[in-house]
Amino acid sequence: MLKGFEDGAVPAGEARALCWEIEAFNRAYATALDDGRVEDWPGFFVDDALYRITGRENADAGLPVGLVYCEGVGMLKDRALAIARTMMFAPRYLLHQITNERVLALDGAGLITATANYALYETLVDQRTTLLQVGRYYDRFVRHDGALRLRERHCVYDSLIIDTALIYPV
Amino acid sequence: MLKGFEDGAVPAGEARALCWEIEAFNRAYATALDDGRVEDWPGFFVDDALYRITGRENADAGLPVGLVYCEGVGMLKDRALAIARTMMFAPRYLLHQITNERVLALDGAGLITATANYALYETLVDQRTTLLQVGRYYDRFVRHDGALRLRERHCVYDSLIIDTALIYPV
Amino acid sequence: MLKGFEDGAVPAGEARALCWEIEAFNRAYATALDDGRVEDWPGFFVDDALYRITGRENADAGLPVGLVYCEGVGMLKDRALAIARTMMFAPRYLLHQITNERVLALDGAGLITATANYALYETLVDQRTTLLQVGRYYDRFVRHDGALRLRERHCVYDSLIIDTALIYPV
């Protein structure tokens, strides 16, 4: 478990409504990535967002960086653009299964702390589908014009060996 | 993404209630198939339903047919009967994980457009469990005696190589 | 399907509220196990609970025992303690994806019958993530101080070959 993501005491009614909103958010997020609309991906974050992909060993040890580290929407857009160009040369299909959404905390300023588990499958041309990564999202959401947006998403994967060619967002 | 399954603007309250109904439907559907009650499978569809299993490449190219194509409940029942007979000779266990349900559109006549992601696992006698297929359901639901029924289910799988012996419904 | 877990007729409104509670329960349960807090695991059960892990073949044949069989919270605590000690010598990461929660019955005394599908992934040091087990939980919940607790959990896995070294709870 990532530090700062302890299980708080959100009242059941509030947790339920927020959990549904987060599920809807995560499903739209996954659809954008799975459909290859990587250019829409930065739109799920606020301007000063933090996005990170790191291994569980790193996360447990409190190491801040990892495989991918983006601070601010500018870095997310740069990454999206680079990936959009790469994808033309290495076509692949991706599919997310996002489950186990949990709302952990809600502070007075409207910051929502939540987690979810994900499995990410990849299919390359003429190959069988493989499980690319399983892991947990550690998220902080804020409300922007009424809708949820990510201020932080830490994608913490279990796999200790990972294809370092992975650059597509998780 | 399949053409005609664009993300519409369903009000959040309505989307939430429908999404829950669709989740309950999909879970009952999966249970019937996973329990081997293939004879119950046509009952999830209306009489003039369309059921199809096809690859993402085919779907993206707009090709109408695919691996399996059934038009009308008669074809579904034929298929169910054929499978029920086959299963006696080739026992296998199936398990669906259905996630990421999304309600995309709701028209004035009550037609509901929705998607979901699925993973289908297969276990043959004396073998390890394998991931048979991951993909997305592209669905159109109608209401029949108050309950949801499928008018269309397009099962679009990612895997580019697939066991063509697959005849069990997805 | 396990005997005694037939699909009952729970009114939709009640089923929906209970289903959400069970989803929240299962997600907290999975988080405890995935975070390695096995000492918290017995707390999800009532004192006279039954916990069992068994194969689908065994379950279909009505055989009562299986791979793991615990009756009463004392046996659960013994198991948790043994595992906590073992884990120090064989570190591994686990991740559950729990989906397809269904409420099947609710009796006058408040006993809730439900099922869910699970996939359990394991990652050993310096190895790729593997699918350890897929299966279905067959559960009976009761309410204890307002919150759900398990009176019975039967973990029925599909895999016919299984690593018998598995002792961690599912």
C-alpha cells in the first residue's frame, strides 16, 4: 500500500455515490486508451497533475520515481504525442479490466482519495493476447466543472519483470 | 470502437440506474454460460436479435460477419442445442469476468446502447486455466416485460489468433 | 453451481443496495489479502464461520472438504498465523480481481446468499505475473454491528491442476 492511501472513514452513502462516479470515470479513461485515443488521455487530468507508473517494490520502498513520471499536463501531452507517433509503427490492441474501486478518504476541500485494481492485456499482430501488467491505481481526484479529474494517478504494478519498451499509458 | 457505438450524453442519474441493471443482466448471463446452462442462453435475447462474435480487425474494417453470426432467436436455439450435445464429449469449465460496463445512449423508444469488457477463461480436463479471449461487448438492449433483453450483442475480441474450434457462446 | 446457491427472487431495489455492500466488502477483503495483512483476514468472518477452498469437480460432486477447510474463527486465526510466518521466507505479491457480484437470496433472519467471480494473480520475486486461480465465491453473509460479515465462504476454483503449496487465503 502506498503511504498516504490509508483506509479512512467515508460515510457509506457518500462513499457509494463517489464510488459510482469513479467507476464511470475509470471506464471512460480505459475506453479512451483501449480505443487508441491517446490524445484524449491528458484530458482526464488537471493541469498540475502527477502521473506515475512504478513497481510495487519501488512503491513499498518509498522511492518517488519509477518507470514513468510526468508532472504537469504539459508532460502528459508530450508523452501522448510521442506515443501517437510510435503507435503507427507498432500496432497493438490494449484492453483494461478495472475492478475493486474503493473510496478511501474525502477531505473538506473536495479532494477524493481512491484506489482500483487493473489488469492490462496486450495483443500484438499475429500473436496471442498476453497479460501485460496487473496492479493498483492510487488516485487523488478533484472536481473540475462538476466532473472528476485526476490530480494524481500512481499506477503500481506487481510484475517485477516488465517490458521496458512499454510507453503507452496505463 | 464499433461504428454506431459513440459515446452519447446520457444524464448521470439515468446512466447510473441503467448501468446497474446492465451489470445485473451481464452477471446473470455469465452465470448461465459458466454453469453450462447453454439452453438458457437464447432467453437473454429478443426474438429478432442479432448475435455475433468477431475480431477487432474485422470490426474496425466494418466487416459485418465474423467467427459466429446468428440472426433471430431460432439460430441462437439451434446453436445452443448443437453446443449442448458437443459439451457432453468435450467437458470444459468456463468463467467470465465482465467489467467496465458503460451506458452510451438511450433513445426515445427505449433502446439502450452499452458496452462492457470481458475476459473469458477456459479450463480443460487435467490442464491449467487459460485465458481464452478478452474483448468488448457492444450491446443494444430493449425492455421486455420490464426486464432487459438483448436486441444486439457484438462480441469483439482482441486476440488475432483464436481457436476456431470455439463454438460456445461468449 | 453449488447446491443451496440457486437463484432466488430478491426484489431489485433490495438486491441493488445489498450488492453494493457486498462489493465494498469484497474489495476491503481483497485489499487486506493483497496488502499482506493476513492477520486482518479472520476479522471478515463471524465466530462460527466456515471457510473452504475446493475445486469445481469436488463441489459439483457434492464433496464437502477440498484443499482447505476451516470451521470456526479459531482455525482461521491459526491459518493466518502460520501464513504470516511462512510469508517471511517466500515473499510474493498477490492481486485479486473480484467481479460479477450477485445477490441470490435474503431470508427473514437476515442471512444473505451471494456469489462473485475472482481471478487471483501471483508474482514471485524476479518472475512474471501468473494467473494463480480463477473461481467463484459462494457466500453467506450476516450483519454484525451493522456491517456485513461472512458466515460461509466457499472458494470454488476452476483449475483442475493447482499448486498444492498454495496456503494463502483466496
